[in-house]
Amino acid sequence: ELVQKGAGSKVVAVCTNHPGNARLVAKAIMALSNMSYTSDNKLKLVEYGAVFVILTAMANHPSDEEVNVQGCWSLASLAVNNKNKVSLMNLGATDKVLAAMEKFPHSARLNKVACMFLYNLSLNGENKARLLRSNALARLGMVVVNFQDNAEVLSEARDAIGKINS
């Protein structure tokens, strides 16, 4: 209900109006994740420009782990919606997530949600083909190597690899 009453657009505005404030932007993106719990909300948030502000934040703060963790988390949540899966791929979200995985190869939080994002995207056949042509499998392979002792991250990575390869 908050999203339908305009809270989503206000959070997007916070990111747009304060792009240089990494801490504020990370919290705003976390709020977007929390608002994206229904399919209707996911679509509405995309309409409000959530994907644009998330990708912009990740581009503006490539060395800020928290911004990138929250960005990956929000993108993974938005990618549960079938319509959003295509939009996210077309808008270059995969490139930002893969770049974050490369920048933070030992962050369990980031890599876990990045794997979830890639899995969610791969549930669309066209996206799966595009992921196969990208370096997603190589990145996921590095996650498997780096997180052999972390069952949660390893499980997400293996699930994403399996889905992309199926």
C-alpha cells in the first residue's frame, strides 16, 4: 500500500536528489527492496524509475560495498517479476551486478544476492541465452571457488549455474 500511495516515488527521488551520498543512497535502495514484496509493487517501482536509480547508484559508487549489496538485493527482488526480467536485462543490470561481483569477490552478502539475481533472470529463456554469452558463468565459477566453505552462497551459485546451463 505504501508504494501505491507514492512512497516508492519519494524513495526514488531521494536517490535522484542525493546521488553522491552513498550511505543515504544505500538506505534508500534497501527501502526499495523492502517495498518490492508484491508483483504489483515490483512493477510500480520500475515505473517510478527504481531500476535507473539503482544502476546509477552502483555506477556512482562502484567501490562502496553497501551500495552494491543493496543494489544487487533490490535488483534480485525486482527480477522475480516476469516483465521486469526482460527490462532488467535490457537496461544493463546484469553488467552492473557482474561488475560488483568482480569488485567484491569475497563479499558473501553481495555474491549471494548477485547469484539470486542471475538465477531470477535466467528463468526467462531469452535472458538465459544472453547470460550464456556473457561472463556470468565465469563469475559464478569464481563464486564457487571463493565460497567453498559457505553453504548458503555456494547453494545460490550452483542454483544459478544449473539454471543458466539448463
